[in-house]
Amino acid sequence: MSNNQFKLFFTRRFMPLFLTQFLGAFNDNFFKSSLMMLITYKLGEASGIDSRILVNVAAGIFILPFFVFAAPASDLADKLDRSSLMRYVKFAEIIVMSGAALGYYLNDLILLMVVLFLMGAQSAFFSPAKYSILPQHLNEDELIAGNGLIQMGTYLAILSGTISGGLLILKPNGILMVGTIAILIAFSGWVTSLFIPPTKPIDVNRKVSPRLIKRTLEMFEEVTPMKNVFYSMLAISWFWLVGATFLAQFPTYAKTILGANENVATSFLGIFSLGIGLGSMACNSILKGEITTKYVPASAYGIAIASIFLWYVSDRPPVENNNIAIGIYEFFSNPANIMIPLCLFVIAFCGGLYIVPLYAVMQNKSPESKLAGVIACSNISDSIFMAVAAVGASVLIAFGVSIPQIFFIMGPTTFIVGLAIRIITA
């Protein structure tokens, strides 16, 4: 394949899948962001429950389906034509988003939480089909390029969905706008899914077991002996832990450490998403289509060094007056602050270089009959690592560890992960 990965955008075997997953990731984050904002400023107070508790409960509700439905999602991805499965899931999203619009209109917190769970469920069923269909539609030397573009699209969708959902929901007629847009995006995702080429089912006789816990444990037992796949899965999950740690701290970091407003925190999210997207796309140029982890340790070292440097440039006295926050122009015009977004960009760029080859290895080294199960197990592992990130950061903060010190901790730990990958793959 030519090193111009963008040629994939002109193929039916990739472009409809890219658009479908982009629109799905956008809608996930568009709805989550708007709901979190509504809980924080309206529904939390109206319900009489601390909004900080509700926000964390909501985050847990969205992740829960990845545990509950991992097994049936894997089995269906093998039993059915994966393009058909994605179409079923995308059609279900239209119905779910209609429920979201109704929940917003009624200001019904319980209904919105149910919708959040269902959005997590449709994502849990979509993910194994999305990642396992790539090796069926792409040549081996296209997997790096395809995964790079998928990761780039995912993070741009997360960025745009998060920002637009948070900005629109509190505006006049915001509830109507958000509900309408969510339904339209879901409908658009279903339309693009109709153009994904069909695939041959892996095992039409595969039974979907109702014993969810037992089947999930069986999938992990099948993955563990595949050392290259299993270690790639754990390494990917570490990336999600690091990413979740940084993203969760941005609002508080901007406000209490830098004395900046929410626009600066949002700019950090934008820089982080852009960095991962560019790093993901750069993989194909660097690896020239070769499926290898030879640069993954170096990428981990880059994340580690930039994290330590971010701690160093953030080591400053706490803000005395949190009510006076500087904006984007004032923040970025101060030379003392320039290294902060640069460090964030380097961390994210190296993250893109780190994660794309690992996904390609996981897809390429997994037996075709096991790949959907591997992806489902990876989703569970990612969710566990992200939960550990949230709990771990909360515990550290409770014990007096500052946010810059949390950034520092990500440095040596990620360096150790890089060394482990180097040793394992030597």
C-alpha cells in the first residue's frame, strides 16, 4: 500500500465505517457532556442529590455495559455479518436518542440515566464489530493506516462532541437543540452504516450464552495464552489509564493551579485530542505499514519525559483567588505558560504513536475466530484501568497530592511500562 493513508477515505471498505464510528463517538460524548452539564447546573440541585456524586454515578453507568455485555457483543460479532450487526446497533441508537430527547424535555433524571446506560450498551456492542471488521476489509499493510485514522477520528469526535454538547445544553432552547441534533446524528450514523460492505460471518453456529459472567471469564481464559495479544491489550489499557488521568484533571488543574477559566481547560482538551490524532496519523509514515511494536517503548518514554516536565513547569504557588480566572488570550500570551500546552501536545502525540501499533498487533495476531472476543476483553480491561485512574487520582488528592504531582507519577510509571514492553518484545 502507498504511504498515503488518506487514500482509504476514497474506498467503500473504509470510508463508511470511518463515518459511522465518528458519528457514534460524537453522539456518545455529545450526550454525555450535555447530561453532565445539565446535572451540574440544574438536575442535581432539583433532585436534591450532590451533583458531584451524580456526575460520578453517571460515569459509572456509562461504563457498566462494557462489563455486562462484553460476552454477547463478542458472540454476535462472530455469529452475524459484522456490517449487519453495526446497522442494527446504529438503528437502535436512533431509538435511544429519541428517549434522550424525551428525557431532556421532561427533565427526567431517571430516564436520562437509563438512556445513558443504553448508550453505553450500544457502544459495547458496536466496538467488537468495529475493530474486528478492519482486518476483514483492509490488507495487512493497511492496518496501521486504518487504525491511525480510526483513532484520529475518534478523538476529534470526542473533542467536538464534548465541547458542543456542553455549550449547547444550557443555552435558550438548548434542550430542544441537543435532543434534535442527537437524533439527527444517530440517523446519519445509521445511514452511513448501510454502505459498509458485508462480511462473511465467522461462526454462524455460535451460541449467545445467557451466562454472562461465565462466558466473560472464558473469553479472558482464551486471550491470556496469546501472549502478544494479551500484552498488547494491557499496554493499550495503560494508555487509557494515563489519558483518563490527564483529561479528568484539566478543569481543576486550570482553575486551581493556573488560575485560568473553563475555556483554557477546554483548550487543553483540544490540544490533547489534536496531539493524539496527529500522532495516530504519523504512525503509517513512520512504520510504512509494518505491523510492529518496535517504536512503542520509545513512545512510552516520550509520554514519561513530557509528564515529568509538565510537573516541573506546573510547580508554582497555588492560586490565591479562584474567583478571578484568566482567559485563553491572557494565558497563552504569558511566556511562562507556553511549555504547558507543548508538554500536553507531546504527551498526546506520543500517545498516538504508542496506541495505534498495539491495536494493529492485537488485530493481526488474534485468530479470526477469537478477535471479537479479544476486542470485548480489551474494552473490559480499558474500563477497569480507567476506573482505577479515577479512584487512584481521588485517593491521591485526598491524601494531599497535588495535580502536578499526579502528572509526575504518570512519568516514572509509564517509563516502567515502556521498559516492560521493550523486555517482552525483545
